[in-house]
Amino acid sequence: MTALVLVSHSRAAAEGTAEIARQMAPDVVLLPAGGIDGGVGTSFELVLAAVEEATAGGSGAVVLTDLGSAVLTTESVLEMLDEAVAARVRVPDAPFVEGAVAAAVEAQSGADVEAVARAAVRAGGSFAGSAGAHATPPAPGEEVASAGAGDVGPALRERVVLGNRLGLHARPAALLARTVADRDARVTVNGVDAASVLELMGLGAVGGSELELVVTGRDAQDTLTTVRAMIQDGFGET
């Protein structure tokens, strides 16, 4: 599984971001590397230790950074590593918190280092709409190409009331995104990609609100049934 290293000028920021991401990706190795002794800054030694731990055993690692000098520190670390190890590390140009959350959810699904890095980059446009958020869903009965298998089939749609009191916050959004990512189907919720935890959270859907599900692909019917049940059940929250 791809590991994440979080390089920040603040120890609290790195650890806090890791804590947030860990709630949505409990099996992913998340290594905060923030701050310096007694102040704000980035530590070469701390980042080096985190990257070495992240890549141990042949794993890939994605390093998220908060500011420009954190990138410079990370690049210095990569220059010191064996070339074979450095080749398994990616440092995407991505937002720190949002990128960490999106990358962690992608890594939780078992994606490789390239896919995890791409997820972090896409996170930068999730709330601005540049990643396809709030796209117009297909009309009833319209045939749509499945993103997963390239199939063409009718779009299944249904409106479901969100069952949990707290709404589509981080935990249920991550559960839904992981469930959808494992299916041979494409799902949108109120026009956004259900495989993107940030796009789901960006909806701001509160408990009791109505969600429009649109599902296409070979596994469309079973996926719709599963997603409907998750939403109606409030994602297991009381």
C-alpha cells in the first residue's frame, strides 16, 4: 500500500492533517514530518526518516508539502536517497490538507503511487468545480459510457433521503467513496463524482436532505442498491 509523508513547517499542522486523513483511511501509513526543534520550519533529518520509513520494504510513497521551502527540503532528501528508492517517491503539486485526504482515500483502495499522486493533484480543483464537480447528470434513460469498463448502458437514477443527522461529513463521504471505487460502475451524487471524497464533502449535504443518485456501468443495479442502503442507514451512525 502506498504510504504518505506530510511535510509541514508546523508539527501541529502535519500531525493534525494526518489525524484527519487517518479517520478516512485507517490502513494507510501516514507519517507526519513537521516543524523543527523549538519552532517553525522543516527538518531534513525528520523528512529523511519519514521517507525512509514510508519506502521500507519496496513501498511507494507520496510526499505532500505545505510551502515552497518544504518542497526544497524534500528534494534535498530525495537527492540523498538511493536512485531505486527515490524512483518510488512522488511529490505532487497539490494542496496540503485536501491533497492528503484525497491521496489517503485513494491509497486505502490499494492504488499505486502514481494514482495516489494524481488524486492529490485533483483535490486542488474539487471545491472549485474544476474536477467535474456539479456536472450535469444524464437525463433519465440516457445511455452513458461507463468510466470503469467502457460499457454503454442506461443511467439508473434514484432520489434518497440522507439518513444520518450530521450529514455527508468526512467519515461517511470516505465510506461512500471507497465503496464506489471498488465497483464496476460510475456513480454521481447530486452531479458530483461519488468516488471523490472531497467532491462529496463539498456538497455540504445535511441530514434529511435529498440526494440524487445516477449510476451507470456493468454493476449499476447492484451498486445502486448498495449505495441506497448505505445512505438510508445513515452510514451506520446513530
